[in-house]
Amino acid sequence: MAVVTDPQPPAPSGPPVSSPEGGRPRVVAMSIWSALFVAGWLTIGLPTDPAYAFVWIWSAVIAWNWGRPWRSHLGFARDWLPVVLLLAAYNLSRGFADNGAIPYSYDLIVADRFLVGWATGGEVPTIWLQERLYRPQVQWWDVVAAWVYFSHFVVTLAAAVVLWMRDRARWGAYMRRWGFLCAAGLATYFLYPAAPPWWAAQNGLLGEVARISTRGWKEFGMHGAGNMLNAGQIASNPVAAMPSLHTAWALFVVLFFLTSTRRRWWPLLLSYPLAMTFTLVYSGEHYIIDVLVGWAYVGMTFLVVGLAERRWAARRARRAPTGPAPAGPGTGADAGVAGTTGPSPTEEPTAPVSR
């Protein structure tokens, strides 16, 4: 009863005490991290490999939360290690998706001509765009396209990191949907290995197509910036065109945060997947049909995972005890002060509800 009747300490009236993280230590730590990141970017390349990207992301979280105990930083590694392993397995398994078979390509060409041939004179959009925009010298839109293309490897992970630090429950919902989307895309690569426009051009199915998704880095003299990206493109198997997970990831991130964003920002957010679509089609990486199927996969992801979560929640609710809570000083308003629950010492405890 002493806990219930003792007066509560007065609320502090002075300025809030600053937490150990933040302030000058955070500024110094983030400055050091930024300098090292730029140095690594210009020498080794942009972090597109999952393991290499994880090192930079983890170190950024440590720098941002400088002053927290190491147990907190190790918790990040514990939660994210399965994600990194899954992404690494995804990258490796995607290379085996063709199983030695000739990838589909002509079907995609026919589909694009059917969808937009009325506006391109019967040509696929990639060739139509490159005939009008591609120049031997790097143009400003090539630079923008290079940044948009690279954002595929950053935006989705960065959003997940912010969610992990701010709302772990929402982070879990985000990762469940993202994992399902990647798994669905990977399964399709095995069931329907499809080649991009640049591959079709190299094999005589299309006119000349240049693969130019990373050429914009040269405009700033950052020849090493795309080293890892170019190496990944060379090592990857060219049968992962259907669906386009580049545009699928872009649309997924936007839709996940759309309802929690003010409507005036919606056009700006929705312009991101559209910019990614233009970049991929112009640079010879994907057809329009790849993009549309990728967007359909995003819709399927939110529908399937959302239904599964609601079913799981309903199942847990049915299995939870439903009997009334016993009356006594440990319940009601007193419970909120004392922080205790349970039957009165003078009453018999109620029998547990069988599950």
C-alpha cells in the first residue's frame, strides 16, 4: 500500500537533460564517417554489395548513436545479419536462374511494341529514347540517371535503418513485405528467365542498344565511383529482367510511407518510381513490361502480407485468455499507480483459462 499512497515526485521544471548520444560527439563521429565514406566511394566504389553496404550502414548507425552502450550496437548487427545473408543469397542465386537455358527476350519485345508502339513508331522504348537522348559525350541527364540508378541500392536500406531506430514494430512490417517481394521476384527469375534490352541487342534481336546506367559518374571525374556497380553488372546473370525489382523497390518504399506523409508531398514521392522507370528503360536495363509486372508484384506483396498479418493477429486473439480480470486493489485505477495486477490476497485466484 505504500506504493499506492506515497506521493509521486514532482515533474522536473528545468530544461531536459541531454542524452549521452548526440551533440558534439555525434557531429564529430558523423563527420569522420562521412570523410571515410567519400574516400571509400572514390577509391573502391559505391557500396552496392550487401556485405560492403552493411559495414557502412552499421558504422553510420554507431556514429549517429555515439555514446550508447555497445550492447545496443550489437543489437543492430543481430537484427540485420539475417537480412544481409538473405540479400547475399539473393544476389548469388539470381546468377543461377537461367539453368543454362536461353532466356526469354522476344516476348518482351513484342509486349513493349504492343504497349507503347503507338507512341514510338512501333519501336521498343529503349531504342526510341536512346535515338533521341544518347550522345557520345555524357549529358546532364546521364548524370541524373546514374544517381537514380544507384539509389536503388541505398533508398530501401536507408528507410529500413531509420525504421529500425525509430519504430521496431513498423520495421518488422517493412522487412516482411520487402522479403516477400524479393522472394517473389527471385522465384520468377527461375520460372521465367528473361533478358534485358541490351542483351537482346547483343544477340541480334534488337537494333543497337548501349548499356549506359553508370556512365554519368565520369562527368565528375569519379571513375572509381561505379567500380563495384560495374563489376556487379558484369558478374550478374542477365536473366533477371522480369520483373524489374529496381522499380518494384522504388514503388514499395514510396507506398509504405505514403499514408503517413502529407498529401502535398505525394507527387514528389511518386516521381521517384517514375524516374527509376525512365532511367532503366533509357539505359537499356529493362522493358516497360518488366516495370509493370514489378509494380504488380508490389501490389501483390502488400495484399498477401497484409492478409497474412491480419490472420495471424486474429489467431492470436482467439488463443488469448478471454476470462474477466479479478477485482481487487491490484486492478482498476490502483493498478496504473502501483504497477501490479492479480487477485486480492483475501480472494481465491481464478483458474487459468485453458488454451
